[in-house]
Amino acid sequence: MPQVLIVGGENSLPFATDDRIFLGEGLFETLKVEYGKPCCADMHWQRLVNSAQQLGITFELSYEHWLASLQQKLNQDNLIHGGIKAILSGGSAPRGLTARGMCGQLVLQTFKFEAQTHPVSLVRAPWLRDAANPIYQVKSINYLEAILARRHALAVGADDVLFFNLQQHATETTCANLFLVSQQSLFTSPSIDGVLPGITRSRIISFARQEKIECQEVSLTQAMLEDADALFITNAIQGIRMIRSFEGINFVENHPLVAHLSSFLST
């Protein structure tokens, strides 16, 4: 039997009070659901496996069991279009920062959402990130930084923030990866700059290579962003969204290369 407890998840999360998740030791994956099927389930599973290993969270669940569990939850909730969130806790453990849970717990929750297609405006986050911080390499359940950053963006009249690291390289927004378009080429921040390896990001990089579209993972400076032909962000639920403005600089809200990428993602 896999060493992970799978729970359907209804109105409340069934975590014991001594679960490591209350110390922020937990991961999650959010999958888009189309026609009753979870999208890119293999990629989400692999990222969860890798992240769990990195954090020392027990997750010995085969891909076949993972896929079957997702499908069972979708069938149970009769969800045709929407999303499914998989939350993996560190498990119950004694008190103490160094304690480890013996059995991780996977909670599945379905949800519906409205696709957001309008271009977004971004501002710089008012603090810098340390690219060496391992928390930015995994999809952690701790979203306090993102919450505070998004509130800042709304307070100054923007939609979201763009984080920069200590080396003044652009990384990502509160919930999406960043791409830059320049002279029919794509550029995106490398993971070593403190970037979550997004699922849609990976799909776009692979598709670009397949289509012989130049796509480079390079550190992005603010000057490079300001000189770009177009900017866009990506995540698994919303896909591609154009950036309308960054720090008061306006960008085109459509671009043929981005339209090509969007067409690929919709197939």
C-alpha cells in the first residue's frame, strides 16, 4: 500500500492538529480539468514527487494510483470543467521544528473558476527575494508572501507584482511564470534565479524547441523587460495572459507568437 493517506476533502481539511502542515510543511498542485479529465496529470505528479523528496515528505504514490485518485474525485463531484487541487501535508508528528511526519496526507478538492483573459498590469514587489531560498523551488502551501504582495499591488492600482531577486533579476509574479518576447524569440527566467518550474512554462519551452522557436532561459533585467516587444505570464489554470503594463510602461496586448503559443495550449 502507498505510504500516503488519500482524502476526498469536503468543507474542511481533515488534518490533525499536530500535522506538519500547520508549520507550513506542505505542498500542493492545482490541475486544470477539461471534459472531466485532469490536464497534464503526469507532469504535476512528477513535480509533486520531486518536491516531496526535496522536503522529506512521504509520498510513495505511483502515477497510476495518483491518476486513479484524481479521476475518482472528479467523477464523485461530477466536475466536467474546472480544477482540482491536491494538497500534500507533511503528516502528524511530535512538536518541534525538526520533527518529521511518518505518513503524508493527500487531500483532493475540486473547484470551478472563471477564465481570466484580460491583460494584467504589474508593479515591482517592494522587497527582493533571495534566489538561494529553496522555498521558491517548490509549490509550497505557504502563500503569505504572495498574499501580502498581491495586496500591495491592488493598493497601488495594479493587478499583481513582479518579484525581483537580490541580483535585480526578474523572477515571477505571485502565481505565474514570466516570459519575454523579443524579435520572435522567447526568454524566461531560469530556475536558479528563484523561480518555480511551472507546468505551463515547461510545456511552452518544449513546444518552442519542437517548433524551432528560439527560447532561452536567461536572467531578465528590468531594462530587458522595458525593451521587450511583449510580455506574458503563464500558469496551469489560466494558461497565457498578456501583460498590459509594467511600472507604467505599456506593452502590446496581442502578439502573433503569443497567439501561436496560446493555440498550442488549447489543443
